[in-house]
Amino acid sequence: MSHSIRLQSYPEYNVKVPPQTNVFFPRSPAPYDTLDRNELVSYCKKEIHTAIAIGEKKHKKNIKSILLILPDKTRSQVAARILIDAILNIVNNKPELKVTLLYGLGTHPLMSLKEIEKLIGKERYSKLQAIGIAIKQQTTKIKTNELVEIIINPHSSREIANKSETTPYSIQKNSTRYSVKIPQLLFNHHLTLIAGDTKIHPYEGRYGSGGINKMLAVGIASLNEIRRSHSTSVLLATTARAGDPTSPFVKMIDTTAQGIQQAMISRPESQAMSVPYGFTVLAQDEDQIWDMAFGDHENYRQELAQNNYRNHVFSVDTTFNLVISDIEPKRGTDILAGARALQYICDWNEKSAPLLKPPNQNSVALLYNPCNEPLNNSGIGNDGTKEQLDILLEMTQEHRDLIKGQLLKATSWQEIEKILRISRDDLLKQWQLHLQVVSEADQIWLQLEKLAKKVLAHRSKGVFDYTIEQSLHKMLFKYAGKYNVTMKTISQLLQQYEQGHDFRGIIDQINSQVFAHQEHFGLGEGGQRALRLLKICQHFKYFFIATFNPVVISYIHQLNPDLTEYISPSLQNQSNIKSRSITLLGIQTIDLNTCSPQIALDIAYHYSASFESSAKGIEIAYLKKPVILRRNLDFIPKRE
């Protein structure tokens, strides 16, 4: 028997789901009772006093300055507010203590004073202002603080002390070390405290977000370091996923964070008297706090994070035809910001342990998404995401033009399906290559430089090495294109190489590109969201977005228009074609201005059921929150 569910995305609506629907949401973190917030403030205050005492005993001098590093408005603030309250309490008794708040924004834009006041809380903000506590922000967008460069050796995770012979170019060419710039503030304060709420994270698969390492290596680090950890080579790795402790993202930020910590306590000019301490909580909001942890190493929150993981992971013993994701309005700022739950499904949908029916069996995703952030291109996505979606739109138009004739000549539905499948696979590979080139341009130029120098060395000896020449030609051919600056430049080099132009001139151009990419921007803000859509399109045949937003509806129609008009009239009249849209990417919006959320669900169900001979065979997953589904795991609780 079907049952009714109230939508989070549109609370004024209910939808009836089929009886075979599996509803997933995080478990309550039993056996914990909720903790009293005032007691947590006292606990935090006590731990800070202990940290101060340890530092003062070790260095035989008083701690006179504390730096608080806090998450920005895109993250929950339970731990941050508790830490601020504890510090305010301490400062009341030690007014001589200098305190600075630093918000780690990463690549996000600066917050306004009103946003900061809202983030902290009006009364709390007034107290900070009254006692003169400075509030600063660190972002890659503009220079807001003095930065200090450190050189990190991945093998020792320590800063290299002698930097006199290093330059950004030489560091880049030497893969055993790299440079990172961090705020001078870390070296100007005696004690640094970092706050964050532990949450499941799409790439930090060991402990999740909210820890020391991610804040140091992403929140306050320079752009080149964020680009490294957020490159396609890292984020598209099989193990870069929620709940996977072997994620390369984890290893990368570990190395960087450890190098930063070592620099803080080893540099002669540094005033830091210890490595940073972290304070984290496991909480739904300030009224529902279940656990907390405080310590000076990332593993201080190991037990808390493992409990959080157990609350979010579910063992399933079936493959799903239809996945429905319903998100809170605050999470649905734009098309892909609200699709995190679908990404988790894609990341754990393995061939050896599938969660979804194969795309050719009509696997369908339905996302109820308000797309309600006007500043994110009216709900489409932030500027970085929109830029990459526009490239996909351009590619889609070209692929559509290529298959028009094929579709018109098709004589059966099976033939149409094959044409669309092949073209879609080629399109997604093309877009992925573009994203990889944008992300990894510096490494591509280094590889080309290495090959070109080998070719030159052989040619200078009068030797033509076919294998090396062919390798260079293949690489130039692979990355030639028109969708970004790197591809366009490589296209010109390919043409010069094939036409036999002066090879030294070609090498000079490659060298200049290597030098120009010392501070490579990479995918930048929005790149992760583009990769999210790539994964969704690779794992789901159809992706429906149910929204009221007319701008999003119009944009998706441009991105992925219906192709039925290119099908022969005789095929258009067949019932199985008349009942569905024919599109290349499978991304479609359902306009909630003209149909109800229930009809949206019925449409998605119809598409998923069209492959099965019986509706009873349809398996449905309804995700109220982002959770991790895995096949047949005996060591975690089964779905409740």
C-alpha cells in the first residue's frame, strides 16, 4: 500500500510513494542523549585552559594571543558558536588576551558584515565588537591577509627549511615538494583553535568535514593548493567518495596540513607555541548536539566520525530503478548544489556491487530542488559551474547536429536508442576531457615539455625516434580542441608540428606555457559541481529536476532539448516513443508551475517502469538526506 511523505523541498506538498519504496535518512545517533549546550561551552573552556597551560609550561611564558579559525556561511556553525562563547567567557577573566577570528572561505567570495553578524549571532557579534575582537576572512578571491610561503616535502610531511635555491617553477618541476601560502596570522598568535561540525563529506572519506586538516589545507590555503587537492585526478579517483578512508583527497590534505603544522612550530620567527587544536561536534543544530571532541591531531575526532558514518551508511540487497532525492530548501541553492545525495549513490555504484540498474535499463533520478539562490545565476549554478555547463551546452548542440540525419533514418526504437547511447557516451567523454584539461593544464604542459625535449635531443643527434615522435603527436592530438585556452594553444602546436615547423620554436612555446602555469587556477569554484553532473549523467539514464524556477527550466531546455522532431513520423506515432521525451543527455526539468510534485514523481516512475515488464519489479530509493548506500554489508545495521 502506498504511503504519503511530506516534501522537505516544498513543505506545503505531500507525495504518495509506491509500497516498494525504501525511505532512507540518517539514524539518530543512539546511544547518545543530546548534550546540554551550556555544559559544552564549559567543557570547551576547560580544554582551552588545558591547552594554554600545556603551551605555557613548555615554553615558560604566557600565552597572550589566540587565533580562532572558523568555517564560512556554507557550513553549519554549532561548534564555531560554542567555541566563540567559550573564548568570550575566558576573555572576561583575562581581558589582556588578544583574540582574532579568521573565517576560512577557500575559493568562496567574501561575506558581508551582515552575513557575518547572522553567522555569529547578533548578541554574540555585539559582544565581540564591544571588546575589540578582530574578525578577518581568508579567501582566494582577493588579498585580505599577509601570506607566508612554505615548501612542503610529501615524503616527510615537513616544511623544507632551506628555500634559498627554490622558485615556484623549480618546485613545480620537482614532484617531491610543493609550495603553499598561508596567512601570516598563524605565525603571529601563540595558540590557534579550529572549529567545525563533523559531517559526511563527498571526498573526505575518513572523518568527513569539520576537522583540522581540511581547514588548514583548503579553508585558509592558497589557490594552488586548493587546485591540487580538488583536481580531476583526485576527485575522479574511484576511492574519492564519502565514507572511503583511502580517498586520495584525504592523503593530500593530510600531507599539506602536517607541513603547515610543522612550519608553525619550527620556524624561528613563529610565535605559535603548539600545533592547532580542533573542536568539533556531532549535531543536527544547536538544540540537538550528540557528541563533541577536542584535540591537537586529526584523529582526535576518530570515534565521533565513525559514529557519524554508522548513522549514515545503509546496507542494501537490491538494485534501484528510481532514486528520489528530496532536499531542504537551504541546500537547494542551485541545480547541482542540491544533488549531493545523488553523487553519493553514483560514487558507490560499482560494477562488482551495483546500486542502480544499468543506464540502458532506464535508471532514473528525480531531484526536488528549489534552485533558490538568485546570486548563483538565478539558481543555475555559481559562475564556475555555469561556465562549465555552458561548455557542455555548446558540445551538446554540436553532437545533436551530428546525429540529426541518423535519427531521421532510424527505422526502430532500438536503433534510436543505440544512436543516442553512442553519441551520449562520446559527449560525456569529450566534456570530461575538457574538465581534465582545465584542471590539469600545468601537468599536461610539463608532460609535453618532457616529451618535446626528448624529441629535440634525438633530432640534434640526427636520429628520428619514431616511438617518441609518435608519443608527442598522440599527446598533442589528444588535447587539441577549441573549448578552453589550453586546448586551443595545443591545436596550434599540433598544426605546426604536423606541418614541420621549426621544432625549437615549438619547444619555446611549450616552455612559455609551463612557466605561465606556475600558479594554475584549475577548475576553481564550481568545478566539483560540474564533476557531480558528469557522474549523474554517467550512472543515470534520466535525471529529472522538479522545480518552480523558470530560469532553470529554460536553461535545461537549452542544454538538453527534446529531439522527437528528428524522428521519422512513423516512429513518432509508436506508443513507447509518444510517452517519453527523446533527449541526448537525459537531463530534464519538470515544471511545478504547471504540474504537481505528485505528477513529477509519477513521470519519473513511468520512465523507470517502462523497461520493466511488471511494475512490481520497480525498486525505489527515497533519500530524505544524503546517505551512503552500499551492497550487502554485514558489519553495519540493515536499513531500519
